[in-house]
Amino acid sequence: MKKLIFMFLVVSYSFASFFNGNHLYKDGLEYYKHNIGQEGSFYSDGFYTGYVSGVYDSYAGVLFCPTGSVSLGQVCDIVLKYLQDHPEVRNKPANEIVVDALKEVWPCKKR
């Protein structure tokens, strides 16, 4: 059963690529504008936080392992910083980038 669940996660993780890192970064900048009190697109801000939240909720404890209490703002900040620090990955599917960013901060312990 565990193998079946793992295969499902790998397949869904690999093929959900309608949205890439360039789109995510653009929307993340709108999220950042709102956090510092500047005007920006509420749609893009909401899409960014919703997308990041969805990926986080789907893979937390499976592909990355956060410790303690984690806020949505903290997760969104981590992903945006990763996008800023790694512009070379922005052509990748957005879900892969979110997972990579969170794995860098919260890797799972090897069993």
C-alpha cells in the first residue's frame, strides 16, 4: 500500500506543471508588495498564497518535513526568497520549485 501511495505522489508531483516559476515569481512579487504596504494586485497575491499553501498542504511530511508551528506567511516568504536566489530554476514547474524551496529549509530525516 505504501508503494502505491508513493507512486501516486511521484506521478502527481511530476505532471502537475500548468504553472511555472516565472509565473510564481511574478505573483510572489505582488504578495511581497502587499506585505510591505505597497499597492499591488490582490488577485496575484491571493493566487500566490493559495498556490503555495496548496503545495505545502499536499506534500508536508512527505517530501519535506516542517518542524513546529509554521505560518502561511513564513512558507510564502521562504518560497519567494528561493525564487529570488535561484532565477535559473524559474522555468521549472511551480510545484517543483515550491517543494525544492521547502526541502532546502525542512528536509526529512532519512529512515
